[in-house]
Amino acid sequence: MKILAIDFDGVIHKYSKHYHDGTIYDEPMKGAIDALKKLSEQYKVVILTAREDRKAIRSWLKKYDFDKEIEITNKKIPAQAYIDDRGIRFTNWKDILNLFYSSTKK
């Protein structure tokens, strides 16, 4: 089965106050739980997170009616795709330099 690796904060968990106090304080992003359920029918869905408390994520998912067993990791795994709110699709180094590198020092 193909794997989709999906970021937790900002993609599944709304994360409106960003890190805030380290808790999982927000509701799901609109449509996130239904999308996870549908994607889980055709893919192995893996949640990627920097959070250490995986049990808290599982409890939060269950609270919002996603009770399917799901892998949660902080390791980049081989996947068909990575879904992340801060990701940038690599095309070539020229484009990356245009996005991030300024030839004028500030």
C-alpha cells in the first residue's frame, strides 16, 4: 500500500496560536478528519510531527472521531507524498535560490 505522510500541526490540527504552550489546543482544520478517513481507505496514512507526546495526538484524534489506528512518527519515511503546510516543492536549485537567497546583504 502506498504511503502518504501528513504533517500534524497546521495541516490536521488547526494550530492557530502556533506552538503556544505545547498543548494540542485547537480544533481540526476544516475537512481534515473526513479527508484522513477517506485517504486511509486507499493509502497508509502516517502522521509526521515534531511533538514527542504521541498519546496526546491519538487522544485528540479520537476526540474528533478518528479512532482508526494510525502510525505517528517524527522520522521522514519513504512515502508517495508529503503533505505539509510549510513544504516547498523542489524543482531546481535556481528556483530555490530565487526564493531564499538575497544577493544584497542587509
